[in-house]
Amino acid sequence: MIEDPARTRRLHVAFTALSRDDVDEFWRVGTDAGYESDGEPGPRPLYSESYYGAFLLDPDGNSVEAVHHDDVAAGQTVDHLWLRVADVSAATEFYDAIASFAGYEVRRAAADRTQLAWGKGSFSVVAGDELTQNVHIAFTAQDNAVVDEFHCTALAAGYRDNGAPGERAYHPGYYSASVLDPDGNNVEVVNHDRK
């Protein structure tokens, strides 16, 4: 089998579950369908006292989790993402530089992991030997000027262009720009002006 070099690999994504029973059902249905377990349902007290999760591997080896905890917000779909990076400090510097345009903030920073958060959701850049590859993350902007400023600021800081500000063909009013993070993942800021 020839592997697609553009496939996302080694990403961790956690979806919110409304109850522990839903976490158990996610894992049961997934393993019954033949997906490999990456962690049976159960408490994960190292994250929080109420944290309860279960993990499966998707066909590309990405870790997919269903999680329930006391801080799950109504209507929240994605609880968190983890990107394994070559250099946590360099990744933190990049994501901190664009944070104001993407609507999140650095919540916790350590040598092996930095958590970036908005509302109840978060994503983390985590030290790892097997790096996450080929991820595309898009953050919503309120207007085109924010998209332009994001792109200009990132390029002025020395980050690589991956799409100058402009309209895209996804739908009328879709205006975005993209840059590459230090690990080559595509980071986009987009204004969905659907007027």
C-alpha cells in the first residue's frame, strides 16, 4: 500500500460527550466495528477529578477520544486537540504570535506542553518523538481586516506563507489567509461573510 504523504497523522482530537455512558458507548461501538482501542473508558484524574474518557485509533493512526467532565459546555463539540511538535518553545512562540487574531490565549506553558484556550475548548502543543503531521486548523475572524493583519503579522515574524489573504471558492464571502506553523501544519484565519 502506498501511503498518502498529505494524510493527517498522529493528531489527538477529543470530542465532548454528554455523559459517561456516552463515552462507554463510543468506545463499545468503535471497538465492535473493528477500530483499535487506544485506551478503555475510565477516569483520567491527572487531567481533572471529573475527567472520564475513552480512546480509539482511526484508520490513519490518529487518536480519537470521547470525553466527559464537569466543564463540558452545552453545544460544545470539540473539547481539545493535541499536536505533537518538534520544539514546544518554537510552537508556543508561533501560536502566541497569532493568538489575538485567532481568538485564543496561552493558558499554561511548560517545557513539554503548552495549552492554548478559548472559552471551554483548547488545543495543546506537546513534545513528542512522533510528530503530528499535515494538520489544517482554521480559526474564525470577525472581518477581513483581521485576516489581513494575521497574515501580515505572521510573515513579518518570519513564518511561511501558505495562502495570501483573499476570497476562496468554498462559499461566497469566504475570505482567508494561511501560514505554516514551525512543524509545517497549515493554520488559517477565515472570515465567513455570508451577507
